[in-house]
Amino acid sequence: MEDRKPLFSAKNIAKSFAGTQALKGVGLTVYPGEIVGLVGENGAGKSTLLKIIIGAQPASSGAMEMHGKPFEPKTPMEANREGIGMVFQEQSLIVNLNVAQNIFFGHEKQFKKNGLVNWGQMNKAALEVLREVDVTDISPRKKVSDLNFATRQMIEIAKVINVTKQAGSDHCLILLDEPTSVLSEAEVQNLFKQMKKIASRGHSVVFVSHRLDEVLEITDRIYVYKDGMSVGDLATRDASEKLLYEMMVGRTTTTEYYHLEKQRVPGKKVVLEAKDLGLHGVFKHVSFQLHEGEILGLCGVVGSGKEEICQILCGDLKPTSGEVQVRGKKAKFSSPVEALKASVLMIPKERLYEGVVMTLSVEDNIALSSADKLKSGPFVSKARIAEQAERWIKTLRIKTNGRKELLMQLSGGNQQKVVFSRALASEADILILNHPTRGVDVGAKEEIYSLIRDIVAEGKSVILLGDTLDESIGLANRILVLQDGVVTGEFSAEVGGKPEQVDVVSLMM
Amino acid sequence: MSQKTVDLGRRYRVREKIIQYFSFSAIILLLVGLSITQKNFLGSSNLTNLLRDTAPLMIMSVGMTSVLLFGSIDLSMGAVCSVSNVLFVKFLKEYGGSMPNVGVATLAAFAISLCFGLIAGFLLGVIHVKLKVPSFIASLAFMSVWQSTALLIAEAPISVPKPMWGAVSWFKVSFGVVGLPLVLALVLVVLVHVFQTRTAVGRSMYAIGGNERAARIAGTPVDRTKIAVFTVNGLCASLGGIFLAAKLRSCAPTIGDPFTLLIVASCVLGGASLTGGKGSALGTVLGVFTVAIINNGMNFIGVDAYWQNVVFGVFVLAAIAVSMDRSTRGLVIK
């Protein structure tokens, strides 16, 4: 295989977002007619790399080559012209247009006659394109919003194949970012058939999936990414699920990093309980207990339902079945205000959109969840707001030019500390930490870990959705694993008895 | 990243300064210009007029400031003001005579008008918050409803009957050049200011305007706050209507219509951001004076009545273009 010229190659691609490195110099080489698998945990950098190849995002550094020539696309259109097409994880069809209009979106020129689009001709051409991928039961006139997700996926693939074919190149590169997550078994098989057909014509496919069995079935070669780096590539015939798991998670749980010396045995009292909780179409039959002073880690890939469980617990979403009990009492929160009254508060995942108010000062952000507690008479005491802010800035060592500074002027890690300060100042004693170290550098991470240990030492309880699996296992007393909305396993994670990541991952995927 | 955030912060602060001083410097410039060119502009009679007539606009603008603070808007204020205005006078005319005395009649008329404002504001708040209709559209629809309602109650202007003049005489009370209406309006401003800056609910309005999602997750009563503010805003609109009735000793079913633009202009000139999160009652007072001086100045110079609206509209566009906050991307009106 090495004697052939690669169709596409990327070397040393790095990408950083707002201070964190999503990619730290990865490489990818694809030969003509090859199906390459790309696997790794959430946040390993797979999607980021694909977005760079398709021109949706620029790389911070590194070089790419296509057809042996330097390649630096600024827009997906440019990449299309070179023969690269991508099916995005989030679907990119325009649902209020019909199938044919979507397939030829941006390429309507070929059907133009006297300034008008010849729709009949376009529909006929669309029928051709669909037949190419063996979709014969869909009218090109049908609106995309009337189709189910699986059909949309096939149309998306048909569209991409068509776009790359238009490039006039013999060899195209098609990027598929988790295309199978919404498909049924039969549809997956059809997709695989199409992929093989594409490859047999000398085109190449990059296939990203969380389902390792699929990757092993369809690919020729597999790249494994971890934390923005490539940890190796191997021929599929040499790979096994177990080997891939081990490569994906590494073996680096360190004792000091997670302050294991401070990990305690939780109390016996149950502070929060989920009983047969369900949210229609997302997860079902989820039951667990959270004890006083416990850190319970929820693990699962994106779409496993763990995010929605958090939203329900903090009052942002209502369950469709089952119930939540807080300290033995049934809790039906209609909004986060009520959850906070019952002493439950979430530190949200998307700091920018859900966690902080950029246009307010540090002190006002810290007081956001505790305004009622800072009253003297009918008024909020400015002195107490200031005093509270000063105290937390000191305790958590928040780097700021003073409590009056606008939050937007702080770095990501310090903003996250402000969010923690706010949560701690609220005196809520059941905290849901949704990716508490997201977008935070290593130093701040360790401080936050130490802080989480201190929180539970005070008798507070924590539900943790770790930013990485390593983090969840390292911090938690107990791990609950979810897959596709169902609890698939539970591990004790006491000091000395932490589960292997491989074992947890195998229940997640 | 750190470099970028610092720049962002500085640009933000510079813009804040521009907005902060914009209406203040506009007032000074206008006053200086007008008093040099127009001999009697700063004379006591014009000044008395100017200061007294700003009261209704000030009351309504202060109400709107709170709504804009959390990123919504109420375009029905002018129409609510009209309905309250005709309700007040119509009641005095039809039922004032059957009341034991003028005092009771006045109280009853006040109560009816204010009740209406309260209900109108509450309805808008509930529809906006619970049914998730954008406030822009919801209030536009209500504007249409209340405009017609005002015409249904009184299709032509009605005067306050002479025996009932006691109900509106308070409007002419004055202390030097400062009239009682302005004093009352300023008292309201101070109340709103204290509410906005010192109470838990008031402070949460800034958080909701800055990032509604974050405020919700942080456990702020977003829905309740919004409905409460819309209700108070309705109250302010109806109070404005009563003031206008007292000023003219009569009512007109279309009296509030031109106020909608004046109110928004006053708030924005006073530093309120249409995207929410910024603005203050005190800033709005400056905005109100800017608007009032422009209008009064145009009258004084003798700008043709039809041209006045053209001039004013252009001025508002220019002023908003200069002071508008473009740092937050996204929808202008939520």
C-alpha cells in the first residue's frame, strides 16, 4: 500500500479554541480507494480535524495536501471543488426545501435557462443522483422536513457524492462524521454497501463512529486519536475492539492529579434519588441514589441521555415518567428557581451560553444565585455582595483586577472559578457539575479538582459529568454508565478500587 | 485569547462612555445653541412648560427602561396610554357627577385607569413569557387592540366637565419653574432606580438581559420577573395617560400614538441597549430631556409641524446609530 501515492495527507495539524488546544499536531493520510476509520473519545479532536479538512474552520498550524498539491480550503465550497465532501454530524440539509433543491443547493446554475431554474430538469437529475445510492422510493419533490432522519442521512450522502463528482476528479474524498448514529441496522448496511461502492471506484472515505464494531467491519485502516493527538494507526485486520479501547483511553490515571488522598467514603444518608426516571425518546428507566458527601459520576457518550438527566435534576426540563426525590421528598421542579430552593444547583456545560453573564461584573456574577441571601431588609446589601466577592476571589485565587471588573475580561479558567464561586455562594448542597473543567487549562483543572474534594468534605453531594472519562473515574466514588438512554452498568470507584477505563468504555459504546 | 479579551473589554468600556455622555452632551449643545439663537428660550415661561410637559414621557420611558433591560420591548405603551387617557376623562364626565364629591370621583377615575394599565401589562407579560410570543410581535398586536379600544370608548376628544376640574388641577401646581407633575415623575424615577439597583428582582433584570439562559440556570426567577416588569410598565403607561388628561383637561383616543417612538428614543438616548442588559432609570431621564428639548426647540424656532416629525425621526436614527451597542451579536429584539 505504501508504494501508492496518497490521495490526501495532513501533517502536524494543530487547532486551538479560546486558549485550549483541541488538536496538538495530528496527521492523517488517505490512499485512493481506501476507507479509513477515525476513533477516539469525545473531545479527542476527530470532528475538529474533519472540519478543518472541509474548510469549515482554519487550522492554527500544519499543512495539508490533496492530489499531491498543497491544499488550504477557506470554505467548504473550495474543498468541494477539490473533490472533498462531508456529511456533518449535525445534519446540514435545509428542511424547508425539497430533496432536489437540497441536492443541488449552491449548484443550481447548471439548470438555469433565461434566468429561471428548470425544476423539471433538476428533479430528473436528482432522481439519477438518488439512484446512484440505491434510494429509489423518494420523490425529489418531497420536502425534507417530511422525511425521517435516516432518509435525510442518505440524501445528505447522495448530495455529497454528487458535489464531489462535479469536481471532475477521478478520486474524491468523502468525510462521514458519525453517519450511523441515527440509522437502523438495515440502513447502516445500505450505507456500508454505498461506501464500498464508492471505494471500489477509487474514491476514499473517512469514517468517524463511536461504534467500534462498525469501524472494524467497514474500514481498511484505523486511526486512533486521544486528547488532540494521534496515538497510532493500524490496519483493520490487526485491530480488535479491546486493542482500540486501550489505545483510546490510555492508562494514565494519576493519584495526585485527582487528590485521591482527599477522597472520602460517602455517608449513608440518601440526599437525592431518581426513581425509574424517563424522558420520552431520550432515556428511560434510570434509577440511582446519591448519598451525602458522595461524588457520583455519570458516564456515556454524547446522546446517551446524561445531559438530559442533569437538566431534569436541576429543574430545567421536566421528565415524562418516573420521579425525583430530594431528601426523601418528591420533587417536581418547574424551573431552576425551585430546584435552588430545594438546594439543587447545576454548573452548566456551556459556560458562555449558560454559565456567566459577560456584561456583569465579577461580584454580580458571584451573587447571581445568592441574591436572596444577601438581603438586609428589602434591599440587597452592596456591602455584603462586595464582601462575598472578595472572599471567593481570595479563596479560589481568581485572577482579576478587582471584583468590579467585567466578566468578559477574565480568562476561561477564571471565569469557571467565578461560576464555581456562584454555586458555592448559593449554599446549595446538591451540586450537578456538568463538565466542570471544560475549556480550562491544566493548572486550573487541578485547582478545581481540589475544590470539588473540599466541597464534598463539607458534606455536600455532587453529580459529575466529567470532561473526560479519566476525570470522572478519578474524582468519583461511584460511576454510573449510560448507553443510548439506558443504564448499562455501575462501578464502585473507591480509592484502590477504581475501575479500568477500558471496562467503563466497553459499556458506553 | 487573553489579548483578545482585553481588547474586547476596552472597546466595551469606550462604547459605554460614548453612550453615557451622549445624551448629556446633546442636552448641553442644544441648550447652548438654542439659548444663543432664541432670545426667550431660557425664559421662565418656556422653562416651566418644558419641565412640566416632560412628566408623562418621563413616567412612560422609565417603565420602558426596565422592559428593555431584559431585552424585550413594549410597543403597546402609547396605545395603553390612550385607553387610560379616555377612560379617565370619560369616567369623570359620565359618572363624576353621581359621586359624593370631586375627591372620590378623582380617586375612582385614577383607580379605573390604573387597573386597566395593570391588566394590559400583565396580559402582555403572560403572553410573552408563557406562550413565548416575541414581545415585539405581542406588543405590536396589543397596540392594534388598544388603539381600537380607545376609539370604541371615545371616538372623539372629550373635555373634562367644569365641575370636575378639581380632579386635574394638581397638574398646574408648581414650585418655581418646577411643576408638581415633574416632581411626581422624578419620585417615580427614584423609586424605579432604587428597585433596579438595590432589590434582588431588580438586579436580576440586568442578568436576564445579559444572558437569560445563564440567569435561568443560576436559579433566577426569570418568568416571574418579566411578568412583574411588564405589569409595572403597563401601570406606567396608564399613569402617563392620566397625566396627559390632566395636562390638556381633555382626552383624545389617539393621544398616545406618537409616544411610542418618543419613549424608545428616550430610553436608547439614555443608554439602554435594545439587546438588553444595559440601561438605567437615571440615564433615561437624560434621554427624556434630550427628546423634550429637541421637540420644544423645534416649536420655538418655528419648524413646520409636518416637518417636525421628519427632523425628529432623522435625529433619532442618527442618535441611535451613534450610541447603539453592537458588541452583542444576535437578535436585536428578543
